[in-house]
Amino acid sequence: MPPELHEVVIDDLTHDGQGVASVAGERVFVKDVLPGETVTISLGKRRRKLRQGQLHAVLKASPQRTTPGCDYFGRCGGCALQHLEAAAQLEWKTKAMLETLRRIGGAVPESVASPLTSEPWRYRRRARLGVKHVTAKGRVLVGFRERAAGYITDMEHCEVLAPPFDTCLGALAETLADCSIVRQVPQAEIAVGDDHGALALRILSEPSAEDRGRLQAFGEHWDLDVYLQPGGLDSIVPLGEVRPLMYRLPRQQLELEFAPVDFIQVNAGVNRAMVTRALELLAPRNTDRILDLFCGLGNFTLPLAKSGGEVVGLEGAAGLVARAEANAQRNELDNVRFATADLEASEALPPERFDLVLLDPPRAGAAAMVEGIGRLKPRGILYVSCHPGTLARDCVGLQAQGFKLSTVLGVDMFPHTNHVETMALFVP
């Protein structure tokens, strides 16, 4: 029996990019629609007390609707907004970010700067992909998870992954299908540097000599170095000879090395713009003492050290601290030091004063660091956030210590997704 169809008008988009409509007074959430559109939907099950709707047809399209650039859009869970024009995506993300700051943090910035953007396709240089041998299909799948289920999307290519991963997923699946451990490879991590890429395969059993040969041949063909991960992140080992992965910050004349599973900013073009904007917003002087919290492998720390001041970088992962120290040496910077610290404990905040502070925390935010940041007496705090909700929460703590939100801007690190990053400058 065909489902009952309802003609509705889409009122708005939620923070995760779903359309909102009303059927018989009940709010219904629908994917792949835009505000103002008239569409037909069927009603799905309630999940967590929310009613989902299934799109059947767009009767009146929004002028901002565009044709998705990927064959797998709608099934693949990697993207949510390919049907919305790029400029409109930025407008919606900025609006959602500002509303979150106001609603949760009670924060209204004095100024909103233009968002940072770059190329919207083939931008993603870090990703974790699922791998699955599907007996019913008689082959291996490599890709992102599907939207509606835990299945892996059946895909040969990906329009957002950086080369060569944009075109080699099908070839990787075929290579793994010929391996004896085909059912023992659940995951693949990709990383792309400025010169070449790397592939780290999670393995649950030891590959045979023939498997190793096939994987090495695949890497050579696609100019990739292959790594194997039999256990945790510290178990990763190269398969044969490998080259260092590097990315460059040309305006700052810096080169940073990273490991295949290290955290780096996913979008190279946006990251370069973000580093430059961070320096503009903080305006460091050569007499400044600067603190970089959640410093990683030195992405912001080293550009700040180029200003000539004294810079301290704190990071929770010892491996990243070691990489940051090596990057400082590589770039001949002796005015910066790094240390491992538990940044979820307020005691980790240094006791001395700093003129400037930069925070680049994970999604959980920086509540413990924000708690005592006022005693550092900085003239500027730049918060680089990957989650508007935790930034908004931390705004409350910063404002309580006498800091005001001076400037905010969106950072489109992940085009075509509902994800938005934010740079927020606080001043006394």
C-alpha cells in the first residue's frame, strides 16, 4: 500500500540542516529540502519523540536550490547540504552560529566579519572511512556511512575528498577484495599532505606476503604510502618505505610535518586563511607572551612565534607535542616551547601572565581552561571553535570574567555539511 502523501511548505532549517514543516499541528523534520519550498512528504516513525518525514517530490523549488555535485548525495552521510547553493550555505551557517551564541551564551558580537572559505570540492585531506565485505553484493565497499543506517555507502568516488582519494575508492575496494584478510579490515583512514597522501588500514589479522604486495602496489600506483594499524593509534606501522607528510603555510613561510592519524585541520585552503586571520585578529607584538591552548602540532603556535614574542603551547597528546617540538626545530624557531598538559583540569593553566591567548579545543570545548583564564590578564583571547554549542557555553564563563565578544566569523571548514567552525575574539 503506497504511503499517504502530505503537501507542506518548509518553514525553516534546523541546526543540522533538516527542513521543518507542520502536518496537522505536528512538527515534522525532512531532509534535502529548503525554506519556502512546497513539497510532498510521507510521515515516518517518531524517533526520540521527533517525527521524521520522507521527501517524495519538490513541487515549488527554492531559488537557492542547486543540483548536487555528487552521485551519492542523499544516501551518503558525508554531506547534508549539496542541494543548497554555496553562498546560501554560508549564510545559513552564519545565521545558525550567531543564533546559538545568543540563545545559549547570551553573547552578541560587536561585529561579524566575513566567513572564511575555500574551494568547496576535493578539499577534505583527512577522513575515516568504513570498509566492509558484503557477501550479498559479492564485493568490498569503502566509503562513508549511509544517512539512514549503519551501512557503508556503495561508492566508487567522492567529490569532497582530496586527490587521489576522490577517485581511488573503487580501486581500493577491488584491491582489498583480493586480499586474504578482506573480512578483517573494518576501517581506512586517509591523510593528504601537500606532496602526497597516506592510507592507514585498521587490520584485525596479519596480512599475508601476497596481501602486503598488493597493498604496496596499490600505494605506488596512486602515489600513496600505506600503513597498517593492528591495534590502537600507537600501533600504526608503515608498510615498506614511507615519506614524511607535510603541509605548508606559505604566507608564514612554515612547513609542518604530521603523521597519518594526527589531528590536522581538514581543509587546507581554509586552514591557511584561518591562520592568517588569527594573526590579524590577535595582532601579536614582538614583546608579547602568548599562550596557545590545545596547540596540536603547532598549527597556530608556530605562526604566532614568527611574531618574535615568547610563545607557549600546551597540548594533551604527548605525540602531538613531540611533533610540535620537531616542527619548531624544522622551522628554526627558538622562541617557542611546548608541554603536555591535562587541559580538562583547570590546574593545568599556567600561573604566569600572558598578553594573548589562543584556544583551539575539540568539540567538548574548553570549560576548564576558561574557568581561570581571567587571571592571566590577556588583552586578547581568540577562541577557535569546532562546535557552536560549546563555544556559546564557554562565552558565559568568559563574559563572567569581564571579557566581551568583540568579533566573530564563521569558518567553512566542511562545505556541503551542516558543520560550521567559528573564530571568536574576546577583549577585556
